Amino acid sequence: MEGATTLGIVGVLAATVAIYLAKADLIGGARLSAALLAALGLALVGAVVGAARRVDLQRLAKRIDTSHDLHDRLGTALEFSQTQATSSFRRAQVKDALGQLNRVQPARAIPFRRPREIRLLGLTLLCMAFVVLLRFPLDRPRIVPTPPLARLTIAPEDLEPHVAQALELQKQALEQQLPEVSQLARELNKLFKQIQNKELTRKELFAKLAELEKKYMEGLDGNFDELLKKLKKMGGELKKEKLTREAGKALEQANLNKARKDLDQLSKKLDQLDKQQQRKLARSLDRAAQQKMEKDQLQRKVDQLKKQIRRLQRQLQQQKNNPQARRRLQKQQRQLQRLNQQQQRQAQQRRQLQRLNQQMQQAAASLRNQLSPEAMKALQKAAQQMGRFANQLNKLQMMGKAQGQMVDLKELLRRLGQGKGKQGKLKDFMVRAKGARPGQKGNKGQGKGKGLMLDPSGQGGALIMPLPGAPGAAQPGGNDPNGPPADGIGNGSDPNLKGQATQLKSRRKNVMVRGEQGEGPTKSEVILGASDKGFATQHYRRVYREYTEVIEEVLKREEVPLGYKYYVKRYFQLIKPR
Amino acid sequence: MTQPATSDPAQADPAQAEQLAAEFIQDVKHLRHEIGKVIVGHDSIVEGVLSCLLAGGHGLLEGVPGLGKTMLVRTLAQALDLNFSRIQFTPDLMPADIIGTNILVEDSGGGKRFEFQRGPIFAHIVLADEINRATPKTQSALLEAMQEKSVTVSKTSYHLEPPFLVLATQNPLEMEGTYPLPEAQLDRFLLKLKVEFPGREEMHTILERTTSRQDPQAQPVVGRDRVLQMRDVVRQVPVAHKVQDFAIRILQATHPDRPDAPEMSRKFVRYGASPRGAQAMLLGAKILALLDGRFSASCDDIRKLVHPALRHRVILNFEGEAEGITTDIVLTEILERVPQEAP
């Protein structure tokens, strides 16, 4: 039965396929008949093979012994009858077993059992019946056009700060004569208009942003800091001499445009200088023209990366199916590419600084030789070089702003993509505030929290604030990731911490603050108390600008999570003076 | 007198085996009947003690005082018409007190010589009562007697007359001041039988018998020679290879270092049973088969013998002791895990 069932399943499946193919007009009637006959034959072959299989006598004897409670009589007798040596006890045993045969009932020993795969056979038969009853449609199914993707809708209050920023960027670019930035700002404004008119889908907007980034930002992630440092140092030297003091100060404050103007003016005044002044100027220019940029600052990093890449390549040769190593290799290759680009840009900046040095030295030499026209020409060239630096720096800063704006816009799109309303956004913020990403279960406190605890006596409303390490402090939360987050201070560190962990083992002392009993001051007392401190003496716009500059600098310098950045920027957009 | 069945195939006659088995059953039945006159219940213990006698081994009976262990052994000796001696083991008992010693005797001519004075070990059935109260030195005096069936004093060996059967008792409760039997000595005992407290009905019978005027006594029904013949009959019972293999696999399963040992063995057993364990199981199974009217041992017989034959041969480790695991629990687990058919 088992064999018939197994091969029967195969046969039914084959028959089902044959019927399907016949219905789909892929095979003819003759072939279908042959296939059905073959399927039937398979089931019969299974039954015959199963029936013809040799029965294991020992197993059979055991089953009879077990089912009839014969205490291994038949099994033992079978074994004794197969051996040569025999004794009276062995013969008696065989005789005893033969005597028991009369009461053996084969049906009791091997009761009928349904084949194990009978259900599967039934299922395949059902499938076959389904295929038999299946009606193939005569005409082709109508192709339903896929609905167009939904147009992107951004709330005006969300979009407005971005539009304002883009306009501001365009204005600044025009003022500073940066055509590329101006063009980028124009394109961004065009995009915002399209968003306002609901002409774009989310996907299209992402694609356009990526296109803009590729067009304008590629190769712009250079570092101007090193060059700026050298220019500031140059300014420091120039500042020492009265004639070049203004230009030096401007350079020291990284105001390259003013430095250019001052140098230009100085070049025009060279004719009016006496010999002593010319000597002093030459000395000052000579001292200032000693700035050099280190050549191999990045070389060590590049060498290290190359070494790691070689090691990973060897590892991959040995273990070809190591996806982790492959990913690391790709990442490091990309990093190497970036470093190479940075090296190229640094080399360019080095050459430019060298040229500036040469021009200033040339001007100094001409002054010593009393060749005023040549000195004037060299100093003007130096001023032009300074102007080029100023342009580069401005462009880099403006492009950085534009890039930041695009990042903000993408973040906004991502958040909109998650379908969050105002409440959702607030929840999202709370999740991020706990150091997790939205949609993930946040990791609870790493360490054991030390909670604030009210004085259990309840006398006098004392509020005990135990500091970390204080004995007897309550410890809610803690290491249990499923538990509620602790209210107090943790003593662990984020595993992804960048930089040094907070040093908890510092000298400290416990402070107990005793609250004052009573209802506290009234509202009017609070308001009047606040007015006692005086009124604002600075214009809000100025305060806002100062704070915004500091915040932008911090956001740029520090490694702040993108989610946090978004909310900080959003906050400053909301409190922006209108 | 019944002759041993021949193993010559030409002369092998099943009727002869049938007659031997029938006589065997009859004699055991008589013995049980006589013992039953005095001992109430304890059928499995009586069967175990008789198995020790008929298999040529020794038995260790463990039970709290007052359950009739000593009475059972004494009654067995009465029913068998054999010499019986009882040794009460105490901490100050010396080996010479058991085996005997050379004493100085004066002959009629006034000459003096040493003569060996036999100890209580020179009997057919020896009851070693509370064997764990004697010191290891005295306990070990029994070692040679139990295994070699002889004792050696002053370089002279004295053979013990067969059948020689030592039935030792021990009390599991009062462990203070006792000396647990060493593994080597425990291994000499064919079976370790646990004497349980009798049931309510049995208690009624015991009280009726012991508080009335009647004083039942067992009558001798089987003599020394017949015991030896019955031992020979037991050894003629054949065992199928698969049954023997089953016993071996059970024995191997008690060894924690075997790869196929059950989890409990690996976790709680320090040393597994010795090959004497398998011998005990097979001999006991043969006797059970004969008493059941069969001519060969079965796996079920082996199953019945696993606990009495192996419980004193399996040594638990510290973890097992600490967890309160007993060897009976381990053996039950082994019986569940080891399949009857070889894998």
C-alpha cells in the first residue's frame, strides 16, 4: 500500500500536468491518453514493488511476539532454527514456539494501517480535479493600466522654510558673484515650485535631488581648513607691519575678500613709499611668504588603506564566498577613491599657496631692488590669487549650505514617506530622543538607573537626589531590555559611542535638597519677578543670527544624528524672526 | 535422579528438556511453599533469593530492621536442608571470627600442635547480618570466600563445600558507624534486593501468625545434591543472540563514556556496571524463563533483572548524589532509552 501510494502521488501529479497542458492546447489527445496510462501504470508498479518486497522474518516474529505476549518465543525459535548447534533445550524451545503458532492471529500482529501519504494522495487528486474543472479564458485578459504614482504633497508650513532658505541662498550667490551657486539655487526654487504645484512624485523628487547633487556637488567635499589655517598664519605675519596691518587682520579673520582689496590698494600706493617703508614692506612680505602646506598628510591614511585592501583581497581569494569581506573591501575601495580625490585637491591648494608665496616674494625682491612697477605687478597678482581663494571659500560654504538644505529636504521626504502626522512626528521624536531609530524598539538604559526618590517618610516634602554611586539609591530599569526605561542616570555606555565615554568615577559628593513646603508664588508674582530682571536690550534678529551661526557650526562640527539635526534646524526655522 | 540434558544434536531430545524444566518448576514450587509457611508476602524477594541460590551467586538484602530478612534466610536454609550459620557483623568483628583460626591443641601423647578451627563461613548458607557494620578488613575476609569458594589461613587453602551461598543484609537508615561496602565487594553479589514494607493484608497475616500459639516451621524439601542439579539445569537454558545483545547494550548504557549512553548516565554516573552485571542478568533471566515454563530467556526477563542485577554495580558521581538521584532512577531511564532491537 505504501509503495502504491507513493508512486500513485507521482502518477497523479504527472496526470495533472498532462491535463493542464492538454487544456492549454500544448499537447494533443493521444499524448494525454499516453500520459494518463503511464500515471496509472506508475501506481500499479508501486503496488507490485511493495507487494514483492521481501519480508524480514525477524521483524515479523518480533511483531507477533509483542502483539501476542509470547516473550520472544518466535524470534528466539527462528534464531535457533537457523543455527547448526542444537540441544534438547533449543529443540524444546522451537517445539514450544511451534505450539504457540496455533493461537497467532496475523491481523493482530500487523493490523491494517492507512498509508502514511494517503492525505497527500488525496490532496493531489483534488488538485487534479480542480485542473479538470478549470476553464481557460478564450480571450486575453485586459491589461489594467497601473495607476500613476501619487503626487507628492508637502504641507506649506513644512515647505516654507526650505523655500525661504533657497531664496536666501540665491540672493547671497548673486551678491558674491557665484554663478554656479546661483544656478543651483534657481534650480532648487524651481523644484519647490513644482512641489507646491504638486507636479512631482516622491520618486521624481528624489531623482531630481540626486541629479542636482551629482551636477553641482561632485568633487566639492574638499577641506579648505588647512589652507585657511596657513592664510591666517600669513595674516598674523602681515599684521606685524603697519603697512600690511589691515590686510593681515582681514586674513586672520578669514575675510579673504577684504584682504584682496587691501593688498590691491597697497599695490597702488607703492610709488608713494620711501625707501625705508619699502624695505619694511619687503621684509614683511618675505616673512609672510613662508607658508607651506604639508605634502603627505593623507599619504599615511592612503598607505594604511591600501594595505588593508590588499589583505582583504588575499582573504577573498581564499574564501571566495565571504560576503562580509567583500562588503568591507568595496567600502575601503570607495574610501580610498575619496582620499585620492582629497589628495588631488590638496595638491592643487598647495600649488596655489606656493604661487601666492612666490608672488609675494617676487614683490619683496622688486621692492628691495627699487623696481616699483614690477613690485606693483607682483602684489596685484598676489591680490588676484587671494581673490581666487576667497571665491573658492565662498563657493564651498554656499554649496555646503545648499547641500545641507537638500539633506534636510530628503529627511523631510523620508519622514513624510513614513506617513506620520503631527502626533506621529512627536512620537518619532521621542523615540529618537531615546537614542533609537523610529520603527525600532529602542535599547533601554545600558546601566543601572539611579532614580530620583522621594523621602519615604514624607515629612517636610524632602526630595532626595542620590548621585550615581550613592548608597541606598533606587535602581529601576537596568539591564533588562524588556523592562521599562529607567528614570535616572545610567552607568553604562552606548556600544556605538564615538569618542570617550563619560567618566563616572569623578570626585563628587551627595547633595540633599530639601523642598520648601507651600503652594509657591502666584502667576502674577512670577511675571512681575521676571520683569524685575529687566527687558531685552538686543534686537531679536541679531540674537537669532548669532545663535543660528553657533548652532550651524556645532551641527557641522559635531557628529549629531540626522534625526536630531532635523529637529534642531526645524526649531530654528520656527523661531526665525519674520 | 534426573540426568543433565545432552548437547549432542543426535541425542538431543526435547522431551528430556521438558522433563528437566518440569522437575525444576516443581522443586521451586515446593521450596516457595515451605518458605511461604513462615514468610508472608515478599514474593519478589523470595524469587530473588532463590535466583541467587540457583544461579550460584550471592545476594545482598537491603531493608529497614524488622522486615524479616534474617527470618527469610533462616527459613530458606531450613527448607533446603543445608548447613546454616549466621554472623552478626559488628565493628569489633575480626576476620578470624569469620574464617576460623589455628589453635594450639594438646594430643593424647602430650604433644602440642596447631589445629585449624573452622569459622562460621564453613556452612552452605551464610547469613552476614548487617554486613556494613564490620570494618573493611573484616568485610574483605569474605571476598575470597564469595568469589573463589575457598579460604586461606596460614598459606593453607580450605575449600568451601558447595552449594555456598552468602546472603548479606544491610540497613539503609542507620548509616552512622557503618562502613559502606567497597565496590569490589558489592560486585561479588549477584543481586541486590530491596526489601519493602509489607502491605496491609500481609501485615494482617504476619500479626495473626506471630501473635498466636502457632509456630510454623519450614520442612526440608530440597537437598544439597538437588540444588546442585538445579544449578546445572539453569546453565543449560539457551539464550538467543538478540536477547544477550540486549543485555550487553543495557550494560554499556550504564557507562557514561559511551557515545550512545543516555543523557542521565552521562550526567550522573561515575562508573558503569562491570561484566558481572551482564552475567547476573543472563543467569537470572534463565531462571525466570524456566519458572515461566519457557525454554529460553527473553528480553522481558532481562528487563525484570536490570534493577536487582545492576543497582549496586552502578556508581553515581557527586552531581548525582547531590541531586538525590538513585541508581534505580538511572536504570529506569536506561530501560526506556535502550531499544530492544539493535540499531
